[in-house]
Amino acid sequence: MSLRFFNIKWEDIDEFLKNIGFMTAQTSHKWATVFVKGDYEEFSNDLRGGKQTDSFYDMFSDIEADAKAFVFQACSRKAADFKTIDLAQSIDEKYYELTRIE
């Protein structure tokens, strides 16, 4: 999405990524779909022996749901002006709200 800012066609980027052995647009779309549909196990499977400890989102599942909704809403807009700092600030606010830490 950030490449749209520079007016670079996705086809050109896809070709470049193929040439250097990176994830293509088709593969990226597949993983975005897996994320949006909520298949967290498939999305987070890193083939390193499974889960070792509770993650942040295991302990704060409400924040996970809010974060996913935030990302989905931001990426669904026509302008698609999603910034990770906005997501980080949203998660931070929810965390302090839930834990009542000042």
C-alpha cells in the first residue's frame, strides 16, 4: 500500500519482487486474506515447534480483536492510508485502559 504513495504500479513491484525471490503480490494477498478471515493459527505458524509461551494477545484478546478491526477498517478505506504508528497508539491506549496503568 505504501507504494501507491509513490505512484508505482503493483505489476512493476510484483515483477521486481519475483526477480529478487520475495513474496509476490498474489502470495501477499493470500496471507492478507488469511489474516482478515481470522485464521490466526495459519497466519502465525512459523514451523518452529509451536507455541512456547502466552503471547500478548493471549492475555489481552480484546485488544487483539480491536487491533484487527482497526487494521481492517484502515485498509478498507478507498485512500488506504494505514500507518503502523496509528495502530501502535491504538493498542497502547487500549492496553492502558484495560490495565488501568497511568
